[in-house]
Amino acid sequence: MMTLDRFKAARSVLQGVILETNLIHSPALSRNCGNNVYLKPENMQITGAYKIRGAYYKISTMSDEDKQRGLITASAGNHAQGVAYAAQAAGVRATIVMPTTTPLVKVNNTKDYGATVVLHGETFDDAAAKAMQLSKDEGLTYIPPFNDLDVATGQGTIAYEIFQSLPDVDVILVPIGGGGLAAGVSTLAKLLNPNVKVIGVEPTGAASMKASLEAGHVVTLPNVSTIADGVAVKTPGDLVFPYIQTNVDDIITIDDSELVDAFLDVMEKHKMVVENAGLLTVAALRHLDCKDQNVVSVLSGGNMDVITMSSLVQHGLINRGRIFTFSVQLPDRPGELLRVAEIVAKQNGNIIKLDHNQFVNINRQSGVELKVTLEAFGHEH
């Protein structure tokens, strides 16, 4: 079971290994939701995510015999890096099975920590099935990414640091994929203060824990679809599920489109890169039904590849009216392009791209299609 003594043991093992990621107060997010918002930046953690906590503690509890057989796990990326880092520190070999859709930065970072990476399947569940098979075939010791009480205990040490920095915390928002992080944090939080409210956050396209809670038992979704790859889990953990039932007060689901705005909020206001799974708790701030409470959003990780990052920036700017494209048909004669440019300039628009197509049709009175992309100050502008 996850007990206070187990959490204390995990904190002792992790001392000097992990970073204590100090809370960051966010005036901007506080104004937007009417609460006092603090960010728990596990995106700044060693390996770029909270997963090092559970992986390192789990390996510390294993026998030398189990470790020397070699370790294997499945992961969408962050647990992979945690296991690879901890295995390297313990001097044992590790094999990581990751979905083929895993961002390149997570794959490369896992390899950099000395692990062997196997890419298999399109989802975490596909990778997990492959890892279990390899574990049996090759006699490797399997380390579950979330459905393990030692792993969840390690993740739960986050709650110690939250209460240390903010003893009067009222609400803790935590992302949910398989449930290990939420189970650990919520269980320890309730042991430290039974009155604290712990709310899990899932993407709408992968809300397997919410579906399981509503059914009263673990269920498997037919499919998952979300840009939050770190929590794209069809089946949550059955071992951690009872802890979620007991200690998580509510679950909020978030559409992918809201994560785009959350990315820009954190990037512009706090100059931090947070991956989509970690942004769930930022997006959830607008859905809280409380005011003037001390709220902590756990930013679970920051391992995002540059291509995904650039796509989020572009879509976010479009969503906010900061980048705008319009097209107009013009007569095919000198000066028309200049006339459009002058109109835009008078309204303080900054043109960043022009596409001038003279061959759109044969009518020279409306024969040119001009596409203009410009910077603006928002939708009203």
C-alpha cells in the first residue's frame, strides 16, 4: 500500500537525485481565473519530467538479481527517460519500447541516457504489449510506467514539495494518463491535509480515467486521439485505480484546442516550454468553480520537439488573431499592390507574407489574386 512511511522512504531515496522544483506564482493566470495560481514546474526536472521520481525509486527497491537481468518498460517518452537515467545510474541495461508517434526529442534523449529504444505501434498500449512480450521472451524485468505502487509513491513526493512551499494550498491540479502521478500526489496530499482538493485533468480524446470512475471499474477506450501524447492511454492502471477513486475529488476534461492557448500563456508569461500533457492543468484553470483559492497546477513535463512547438505557436497566434491571412482579387494593372499595402499600413498591420498570383483567371479586370498574411493585435484589430 501507499503509506506515509513509504512516501518518506521515497523522499529519502530521491534526496540529492532530483531537483526540488520550486513553485512559481503566476499573476497573469491568477487574474484570468480569479484564484491564486502557482505552477509546479516539473518540466524543469532532471530528464524534463516528473517521471524520474517514480522510476528511480522503483529501481531502488528492486533486488540485484532483478536489476542485473536487465530492465524493460514501455513509455510515450517521459517514463522512458526516467528509467534510462535511473538504469544508467544503477549500472544496468535498459530497453525502452516507445510508440512510433513519440516525438523525436524524447526518443533521442532516451538513447542519450544509454537505453536501447524499440519503436512499436501507434499508441502507448501497443508499445506496452510489445514490452511485456519482450520481457517474457528475454527474461527482462518490467518496470510499469504507472500501474505500480512503488512508481506511484515516487511520483507522489511532488506533494511534499507543494506543501513545503505552500502549506495552505487549497486545490492541486494534476494531469492523468494511466493514473500513477494522480494516485501518488492525491494520496500523499490527503495524508498531509485531508481538506485539500485534488482534481485530475484529462484530454477529452483520451479520458479513460473519467470513463473508468463513471463505470466504477477500469475500462478500456476503443481509441484515443489527442495532441497530449504523454497521457494518451486507453486503459488506466487497475492497481492505482482504487487510490484515484478514494483521493481524487473530480476530473476535468480538456479539448486539444485549449492546450494551444495554454502553451502560449505559459510561453509568453513565464518563458517556459511545457508539453501538451503538462498544459492540461493550465487549461483547467478556466474550468474551476472556485474563487480566491490557492491553486497549484502541476506541469508534468517539458519534452516537446521543435516541430510540435512551432505548430503550437502558429496555431495559437492564429487563434488569437495575432496572425491573419486574407485574400482579395485585384485588377491586373500597376499600383494595385501598393494600394493594398497602404490600406494595411494605415491600420498598423505588419505584412509578413505576400502571394501575388497573376494567372488565377483570364479576366484582367479581376485577374490577380493577392493573399496577404500579416501581424495584428487581436481579432478586433
